[in-house]
Amino acid sequence: MHAFLVDAKDLQGKKPIWMGCYLTSCKTPDGQVRKVLISHYAGFIYCEWDKSYYLLDSSQLKSWLEYLSNTYVSIELTSNSQ
């Protein structure tokens, strides 16, 4: 996850158009859990706590979407087997 996000660019005031998302969370270095929305298609994320959008590098978009899909399937399989 860090490898994908390290080069993300702040969209500073822009609000991209949504077409589905993953609802996720992250833990900040000081231990707070924060909500993060991840676009299904466009390669951007929305951090609710600072109301900022970040866009991933376009060269990583295909790998990013594959990573998200594989992770989602893995979580679903784990959930269903319990």
C-alpha cells in the first residue's frame, strides 16, 4: 500500500467525480483510526479528516486496481470461511 501512495499527488481543492468506492480506514502515526474512501476506477483517494483528494501516479493505476481487487477478494474469502 505504501509503495502505491508514496507518489500520490494532492489535488488541492479539486473534487473528482465518483463512480463507486471502497470504504477503508488507516491508522495515523499517533494511533488514530481515520476513514479513507478509495475510488474503484479513477486512482484517487479521499481522506475525510483533512477533506483532501490524492491522485495516484497514472503509471501505477492498473497495478493499483489489481491490488485493490485482489485484496477485496481475499478479505471476502476469509470472511466467508469463518
